[in-house]
Amino acid sequence: MVSLWEIAIKAQLGAPTSGSTRGYCGAVRSTTATKNSLLQANHAVAIAQLPPLHKDPFDRLLIVQGIVEGITLITANPIVARYPAPVRRV
């Protein structure tokens, strides 16, 4: 959900997006996983537990979703990969 939120905001601001934003959003919206991983209050509250390594609010929400839901976040960002969370850098 956080990724969709970020894509929608960037598209609205006119930022270039890779691939078809509409197609990506439609594909993610139709998955069962998305229905079970909506942004929840416990995700937002968990942000307070993160060390201040990174200021991007979308990345921080993705990190806490991984922590709360027990799923691994895949990232190319070396700063995000430093968090004590289920994060794998590729």
C-alpha cells in the first residue's frame, strides 16, 4: 500500500515513473496480499521505534510494514538496508 501511495503522489506531482503506473496499481490492487496488508495504525505507531537512519517517510513505512507483518523488504537503498529489520539489499 505504501508503494502505491508513493507512486500516486509522484505521478500527481508530475514525476516520471517507470513502466505503467496504472497497470502496476491495478495489478497490486487485485492481489489478495494487498487486501491483507493495508496500512494500519500499528504500522504508523511502529515508526517511533525506528532509529533515525533515514528521513524518507515512505521508506520508513515500508520498513515498519516488514517488521509488523514479518515480511522482508527488498531494496537497493544502502541506508534502508542498515535498519534492524527484515530488509535485504539487492
